Amino acid sequence: MARTIGTVTVVGLGLIGSSIARAVVAQLPDVTVTGHDASAGVRAEARALGLCHRIADDPADAVAGADLVILAVPVGRMAEAARACAPGLKPDAIISDVGSSKSGVGAALRAALPDHLVIPAHPVAGTENSGPAAGFATLFEGRWCIVTPAADAPADAVAALTGFWQALGARIETMDAAHHDLVLAVTSHLPHLIAYTIVGTASELEEVTESEVIKYSAGGFRDFTRIAASDPVMWRDVFLANRDAVLATLQRFNEDLTVLQQAIRRGDGDKLEAWFTRTRAIRRSIIAEGQDDPAPDFGRKH
């Protein structure tokens, strides 16, 4: 018999968690969604926003009877959140997450909940904003959700989880957790690290005042500041959790950066043009894949 999901609990009501709750209410009218957050202030805000059918103050109470529990907390707090929920979990509940690193999170959740079914997942979606008011029901539409089940995960449970994300508008990819971590180190984690570095460097340059950096920001720098405005706690935990893949990718990036540095120093315009031509083609492929908007200047209003 196919497994069905009639009740969902979202633990952690920031951008992703609140967007899941909103999407469930909008797209799955027959599904009941309960929310919980460790912060009393966030819980009060979630109640005021009407995010869920119910907001629970206690994590074990929040997950009681839930068919699916999604932990939408920073990856460094996954195990702690799982242990807090454990007393209320029903035996056949599916426990999942939304973390940006999968190998370490999967191991931590399975260690915290050895008697329960854990199927990690990662919706590749988000904005630079955070908090319950930042979420919106269409966040996952057309975006990828990568599911990383263990080899022995029951097929019906994997199908139920992927069906849930598809109902929220996501496209599904299933892959090995270690491979996920390498892919995301390239496509997400390294770009964030570069953005944090560039914005931090610009703010520290003694010959450029902070007011000038802000006043004369060109589009490229503004794009980096958008990324660098992301939740610092979440990204601190992501880099620590996925350190091996990030360090390996960072080493390759440093090597490529040296190549470009040498080309500039030597006046090798052909090298620079060839590199930039190849990278422009990648941008066009992303647009063709429907993963970004081709509007001029990224759709900015002037």
C-alpha cells in the first residue's frame, strides 16, 4: 500500500520552514501542518501570521501524530532538534530536513533517532532574507529538491517524501549524500564564501571609505552584498558541516584564480576572453534550464 502524508510538522519557522508551511496550506488543503520554533518570539510571530493550522510550544507535542517531520533549523542544530522531538514521534514517521549539507546531517539525525526513518532532503531555494515573515508559498516552484535516502530506505517512504515536494512545486533529484555535498560546494557554498570575502574586503580597504563603497556600488558588488546578507548562523554551520567538500573546491578555485591573475599580469587578453566566453555560456545554460530570469540587469527596477 502506498504511504500517504496527511499530517506534517515543520520544526524551525525561518524562511524555508515558513515557506513550507505556507506552501502546504496553499497546495495541500487536505494536509494538516503544525509548526514549532525554539524561539518564543518566532512562535508568536508565526501565530500572528497564521502560518500553520497549529503552532506548538513544545517540540514533542508538535510532532505528535505527524506522518512527516521536517527539521528546518541550522545544520548545526539538527541533532539537538531531533532529540527534542523524539519523545513525541510516532514509530512510522518520516523525519527529513532542508539542510544544505547532507552527509553530516544524515549521520547526525540517524544517530539522534536510531529507531526512526530518516530521509534527508535539500530544497535548493531561498533568498537573502530570514524569519517567518520572509517566507512565501511559491518559493519552491520550479526549483530542485535533492533527496538523499540511505540505500536501505523504504521505497514507499521515499516516494511519499518526493511526492510531497512535488506537490509544493519542486523538481526532484535523488543522489548520494556525498555527491550532493560536492555539487553544492561548487554551486552554493563557494559562491557564498566568495561573496562574504569580497564584501568584507571592500569594507576594510583603508583607501576606500565605507560611504564610497555604498554610494558607488556597481551591479556586480550589489549582487555580492545580496548573497552576503544571508543568515550568518545558517552559513556558519553549513561551512563547518561541509568543510571537506568546501576546502577541496576552494583549493581548485584558488588555482584557477592564480591562472587569471597571471593572465592579467602578462597582458594575455586571449586567455581572459576565452575564459569569459566559456563562463558566459554557463550563465546562458542556467537561464535555458529555467533556473533564473533573463530580464536585463537581473530585473532591477531603476
